[in-house]
Amino acid sequence: MLAAANGIDRALRAVALAAVWLMPALAGIIVLDVMTRKLGIFLPVLTSSRLQELQWHLHAVLFSLWLGFGYVLNAHPRVDTVQANLSLRRKAWLELGGCVLLALPYCLVIVFYAVPFVLRSYQIDEGSNMPGGIGERWIVKGIFATGLALLLLSVCSMILRLLVFLFGGRLAAEARLPLEEPSATV
């Protein structure tokens, strides 16, 4: 189980690190949009509407492709007042309950409904409502659905780690549960 969790974590990390190159592209698009609007420059191919939608799409892509790895890193919000004084073992039980009862069913339902959502967008050739906006809205919706599937994988990875920690005997120390502090390493 630990080997499977480690494999999932490596795959999530690879996806997240592959998406890093979008950050400078996003920054460049933001600068280009601000400069063209402030200087009154009109670029027929890159209208302000298109640039703003491209920013939104890149934000969505970055968020989606980092979503699963963010959970692996423990970079998500927690209600610390509930678990602040709990032992690591109790935190693990609480996390397992949250994963099995809340996160796993939520992710399964969302991923199940995301596929027809993306397919419908493709079938109707959904695009922007803005003049000069970006078409093919199904692409960003598909990437968002992929991000939700990555989150599902990370929840499965966490469940496997928690099971090893709680029931694995000597392997428990190797489970590396990120329940204490968010990890600073990527």
C-alpha cells in the first residue's frame, strides 16, 4: 500500500512540476494585458477580452494541476482548533474519517459528473460570450475535471498512508503523514 501511495505521490508531483512553466506565461500575459490597456495599444489577435480570459484559463489550469499535489503537501486549510491538541494517532483517525466519509465520496461524485459536463461543452462547441473571447471552453473544463481526478488520487494516496500508519505495525513510521505542519519542500 505504501508503494502505491508513493507512486501516486510521485505522479502528482510530476504533473504539478510540469505545470510550473505556466506561471511565467501567466505573468507575461497579465503584464501584456495591463500594458496594452494602459497604453491604448490594440492588438487584433490578442484583444483585452481574450487576454483576460486567457488569464482566467491559466489560473484554472494551474489550480487544477496543483490541486492533488497540494493535498499531498498538506497545503490545504484545516480547522486547527479541532485537532490542535490531538495525538498524531488521533489526527490520523480524524483524517481517515474525513477522507472516507467526506473527501472520497465528494471527489467520486464530482469526477462522475465532470465527464458529461466536459463532453457536453465539446458537443455544443462552447466558447466565450465575449466578442473576441476564447473558444473551445471544453479544454479548460477538461483540465479542471482532470484536476479533480488528481485530487481523487491524492485522497486515495492519503487513505493508503493512513491505513499503513494505523495498522501497519513496523511500517507505520514510513507512512510519512503530512498532518503536523505543511511541507515547505516541493
